[in-house]
Amino acid sequence: MKRFRTFRTDQATRDRYADVAVSVQDFIYPYFVVEGEGVVEPIPTMPGINRYSIDTLVKDVQEVKALGIDKVLLFGVVGDDVKDERGTAAYADDNLISRAVRAIKQASPETIVMTDVCLCEYTSHGHCGLLHHHDVDNDTTLPLLAEMAYQHAKAGADFVAPSAMMDGQVEAIKQRLRETGFADKTKVLAYSAKYASAFYGPFRDAADSAPAFGDRKTYQMDYRTHDQGLEEIEADLEEGADWTMVKPALPYLDMIARAVERFPKVPMVAYQVSGEYAMLKAAANAGYLDEQRVVYESLIAIKRAGAQYIITYYAKEYQQRWA
């Protein structure tokens, strides 16, 4: 009989044999950015998470930097009055996210700023690209994503993160960055294995990005597939992606583990998405689960699967309350 209980006899022993840990350096903290001044607007479906105008965003980024969180991911939230069929507010010279990047870099230059590159928050139809016969037209969308990424890079973004799931988006962005001299300054974090998941619901409320009709299953991945995620990651790496991502996190730990095994030299990011966050918050607020323990366990699970970095709405609260 082989005995394993000797590894678990007391807390000190368990700590000694623990080989997976969570560190503040693992965290990427997402923000929703809006126009205006002095805005800190709570998001009802995501308790503790807010929309920020640029001035309040800068202050909050400085607060999370003081906690040790040095990586942030920005999503733009614009009004219906500026949305159009082509999402032009996303890649205009004075676009919201570029202004936010500049403000953060001026106030907190050491913060690593990542920006979401997708048209869904900016189009009047709520889809991630241009439409043709009520479906996204992949190839005509690519130049717009590339221009959006360029504008963010020009503003000082350290990473651009294309999330539209358009075939060829990484290549188009990399080419645009090379043409404009930013390829060595701004890296690409690819949403490579992004599944058509029901766990995104609260995010769509937060970003006002729900599609006006239909869904995104023609471009986001079918979660019933086994190997497509690895093929998507491989394609993005061939196109020049610097980091890659699996999204969501907890329901897709198998894909994180398999991707890290297949591509061990590429930094892997896992996105603990809005629905995962909202579930844990709701259960904790109802008294069904111990929030600290379940959050820690979920983060450990993501790290154990092999993720190097975790995008999580819990990052700030974790450092404030439990680190």
C-alpha cells in the first residue's frame, strides 16, 4: 500500500507539498471605460464592478497598481448615438480607448495596458464585424480591426487583444503594426480559443454589446469541438500572436491544459469571464459558498491547468481582502 496521507497531516505539511500558487503577477484586471467625467457606475449583474470615465479610471488604475496589479485590459462602452454599421467610433483618431490609454500611461507609465480589439461594442447591430446578408463578413472586417489596433498602439498600448474571432485577424493586425513601426512596441494577445459561451451574459450588459439579432455562433467556437481550439491557437501563432488565450476559463480547463502542453513556450492567458464571476458572487452573497475559499480554489484550478496569466474581475478584491 502506498500512503499519501502523510502529505496532508497538517497545514504546514500541506503547504510544503503544494506546487501550484497564485501571485499578484498572474492577474490582469479588466475595465469598462465610458465617456464623461466623474463616472463610477455600478454594473448590476457584476457586483463590485463599475464603468469608469477616463478620469476615475486613471485613479482606480493607480489604486490597483499600488496593490501590485500591473496589467489592465480595457473595453470601450459607447452610446448608441455614436454606434453605426461600421463601428467607426472604434478606430477614429480620438477614440475612447486611445484616450484612456494615453491618460493611464501618463499617470502610471509602468502599468501594462492591454486593449480589446473588436467592433461589437461599437456597431449598431452589436456584431463583431461588418455584416453581409445578416452574417459577419470576415474579410472586410479585417482592415477595420487592424486600424483599431494601430490606433491603440499609437496611443501607447503595450498589447492589443483581438477578440472578434475573425479568421486572419492576427495577421492583419501584425501587418498593420509592421507598416506603421509599432510591431516591436506593441504585442498581440490573441483571443485564440474563444468559445460561443453562455457565460458572457453579464459582460454584454456591462459593455452594452449584445447582438441586435441572432448570435455569434458563426464566428465564435462551438464548445462541442475537441481539437478546433488547438488548431485556432496554432493558426494565431503562425500569424504572429505573442500571447494566446482560452476563454472562458473554468469550463475549459481541459483546453488550457492541452494548449499549454502543445505550445509550452507561448504565454497562456485564461479569461475568468463575467458569468463565472457573477456565479461566484451570487452564491457567496446567498451564503451558499465561502467566497474567499471558492475564489482561491477557482484561481488555483486555472493556474494548475497551466495558465500563466488570469484575466479576472476578482483581481482587485482578491488583493484587497485575501492576499
